[in-house]
Amino acid sequence: MSLVTAFLAGSAAPAVAPRSARPSVGFFGVGGGCALSVECSSRPQKKGTKHHMKTRPKKTQRWDIKRRPVQYEPLPALPDDWTLVAAGAKEDEVPQDEETTPAAAVEVEVVAAPAAAD
């Protein structure tokens, strides 16, 4: 195990490094030691949310900074023959008052087209 591998693995470095067939080369070809160096980018890039927060469009105009969301008037009430059903609820589970009756179902009958006369 090399000194660098032992250091990165978190274990203690061996007391005597084993000899290898190749001589080890340090920085700039000098010496036989091994130096641990971390290379970092001189201009690291922002990632994910940090980038989006830095580059998002910002309000600079005074009229735009003071602008608020549009206030819409409330929606009108639902018609009497409509029933509001919660998502995931079945139609049978919806409680119905005795006064309200469900809308009449329309029955459709399928009839064959008449034969064309030649």
C-alpha cells in the first residue's frame, strides 16, 4: 500500500515503505518521496440552486420592486346541480341531502344505420 493510499484510507502509514522495481519520483523529478497535493480549480462553478439564486432575474426598477401580485375577485358559487367531490373520494361516499337530487342520466340507444337503396 502506498503512502497516499494509506493516507486517503485513513489508516496509519506503514513504518517502512516496500521497495518497488520503479524508483518513485517526487515533484519536478526530485527525490524519492511522495507528496500529497490537492488540485482545486481557480474558478469553481456554482452548482444547482446556488447558481439559480445568483443568476435569477432581479427587480431593479423602482416601479417593478413595488409591484404586487394581481388581486382577483373571488369565484362565484357553484350552481345547485353541481356536487363538489374531493380527490380520491368515490361518488357513492359523497353525502347527499334529501332536498338535492342527482341530475338525470341521459340514456343513449345505438341504432344500426338504414341500408342504402341502389
